[in-house]
Amino acid sequence: MGTVHARSLDPLPMQGPELGVQADDLDLVEPDHEPQQEVLENKDVVVQHVHIDGLGRTKEDILTYEIADVFRAKNLIDVMKKSHDARQRLLRLGIFRQVEVVIDTAEGADAMPNGLDVTFEVKELRRMTGSYNTMVGNNEGSMVLGLKLPNIFGRAEKLTFQFSYGTKETSYGLSFFKPQPGHFERNFSVNIYKVTGQFPWSSLRETDRGISTEFSFPIWRTNHTLKWEGVWRELGCLARTASFAVREESGHSLKSSLSHAMVIDTRNSPILPKKGALLKINQELAGYTGGDASFLKEDFEIQLNKRLFWDSVLSASLWGGMLLAIGDKPTSICDRFYLGGPTSVRGFSMYSIGPQSEGDYLGGEAYWAGGLHLYTPLPFRPGRGGFGDLFRTHFFLNAGNLCNLNYGEGPRAHLSKLAECIRWSYGAGIVLRLGNIARLELNYCIPMGVQSGDRICDGVQFGAGIRFL
């Protein structure tokens, strides 16, 4: 379906150790080591040798890029900082189970009086690892079995097979990941997958069989992803009571699309940030590389977070998007946007805003949604400094609209249509952060601006997911 509902093709594992208090939540006071640090900073040293012990199948050339900065250190403090950074880069490659750093005086015939040797002691991951996880998507859960071959060719390549069985979706896929040596943020991946999902709000079942290639790279403070995807889509009715509009869209289609995503993310946490901002822009063009789906799709996401007094946080977010058909063929139900539910406009049932036929929601070609949130600590701060800090009190105001486009009216008419019949809601509740991977919300919601055909959830509403308005 459309981009407003988030599929869990790549759900994140619910790892137990991640459930503790995050480093970003702590206001640490740095001890005063200035006299000692000044002595170390003023003592000039030279890093003569860097050793990496414990290598097996890993090629040394890919590690040279990660440790090169250590040789540029000028004093002992600098050596320690650059060695720590190099250790983090080595762990980021995903090929070592453990990396330790040892700094010692230089030895050998060429040893200088102020020379140092730095040794990285590494333990490689096994050639094959398996995993079993439970996952959280947007208001759905799943069980995931995985098989991974890390460092398969010795230069941080990774081959992964994943099978997921969930409450609304079953999928399996094979992916190959290849980073550029020295620039881990620049990487290339190929994915082959099959996904079967159920969308009860539309009485629809969809099976996707596809292949995609992605190239990710940074430019200045932005991260970009270029993607080509070819997918064979099979749509069917989920129930005998499915509307004629859904039955009419049933059958097979082939989509071939090119897409680009740009992300700027300065938040301290993707799940429940206390500061920072997010800007995400997506474009997708289908039809010019084959297939029978032809459209241009644009959508964006903006989020701003500001820390206030008493450890409270004010957060504002805005989503929006537009889908334009190319040619005479109308847009498909599985390409349109969907809105409503505990992860977007709260107080409404899941994706139950906008065009519908006989109770089945068909999605829209244009939408916007905005949210204003105030997160505060629990009253009287129970469990402060521990488990209690995972909970936040939540006050919110949400609004949004979803509609189809009349291509003969022009952009001004489209904007005025999105400004009509605005749905909005307000309420309060409790938020539980599950590490940096997901969050749970239990809110009391009061929906307003309800239109004919909308389904509301007046009162208590529960939400789970990784992306919230």
C-alpha cells in the first residue's frame, strides 16, 4: 500500500539489552583532569606502528582506511582519541565480535624515544550466524528467523536470508550488502524478496515478488539512497464482503520504478528524541523502466524537537505527499497514501480516513498530517535514573486530511481540497520507549472533524511502532 503505512520489510529486533537508559538521557559531569591532560597534550609522540592481531579471512586492505588517522596523532591524548575512533569504525563494519586497543612504547631497531605502537586485538564473527527475534512494525508484531554470512569475501560484504511471520504480513528475502572500502556510508545492496500482506481496512490481500538494487551515499550533512525496484504484484480480496472497487483492482500488475530518498537527521534518538531535527524527502518515478504502473510520487517528513524546562520536550512534525498518474491509467490502490490510526492521526481507526467504498478504504492521491506533542516525565518521577525513565507522559494535538486529485482543476484547487474537512484530535497518554528500536503508546483520544465514512476510536487507543506522527 502507500507510504503512509509503514511495511515491516526490514523490521528491527527487539533486543533485551537495549531496554536500559540510553546515554543521551544522562547529563554527565566531566571530572576535572585539566592539569594531567595538559601534560599529556604537551608531550609530543609519534605512532610508528599499528598492528591488527586476530585476522583470519579479513583482507587487510579494507582495514587500512579505518586506522589511517591513528598515524596522524601528535600527542598521547590524540592517540587515545583517534584509537577509540578507529575502534568504533572497525566495529561498525559488522565483521568483528570484539575489538580491543593496546597502546605501548615502540619496540624494535627503529624505535624512537617518543615512539608508540598501537595494537588492535580483534575477534572475527563466525562465517555463519543465525538469529531468532521478535519484531515490531507499525501496530503489528512478527517472528523473524535470520541467517547471516558476514564478511563473506573478506571485505565487509554480507549475505543475509530472513524469514518473517507476522500478524498481518509474511515475508522472506535474500540480500547482499557491499560497502565501499574506506567509506562505509557508501554502499551497494541487492535484495530479492517475496512479501504477502493483509490489509483488512481495504479488504485486500497483496503478494509482492520483487528484486531491488540500492546505492547509498552521503553528501555533506545529507544521506542519499538511489533505488531501482521491479516487483510483480498480485492483489486479491481478503473477504467475500469486499467492495466492487476493491474487486475491480484485483489481479496482477508489474511495477518498475526509480526512487531517490534524502535524509538529514540530527536527532539524538530516532524513537523518542529530546533534541534535533529530521528532514526526509522521497521521490518515486514508475513506468519509464517498464511495467504497467506509471506514476510520479512525492512525499516528505519533517520533525523538530526542543528540550524545555523540567526535562520536558516539545515536538512538532509534518508529513505530506502527492501521487500523480502518468498517462490515462488511474493510480493503483497499492500505490496510494493512507492516513489515520495510533501512529498517525490518533483517535481514528487504522488507515480509516478518506475515500472509501462500502466500508473499504481506497487511499488517496494527496495528503498532509501534522502533530504537536509535549512529552514530560511521569508525575513524582517514580523509578528515576532507571526503569522509570523509559516512560513519558504524552500530550498531543494531531490533524490531517487525505483526498483524491481532480486533474482538470489545477494545483490551487488541490490545496483548497486538502484544506477542507480537516480531521483532528487531541488527548493525553503514556509512552514507553523500547530502547532505540520501537515505542509503545497508550493514549486517551478525542477525535474531532469526523467526516462521513471515517471510523473513529473514541477513548483509549494503543499503538506500537517505529515511526509516529
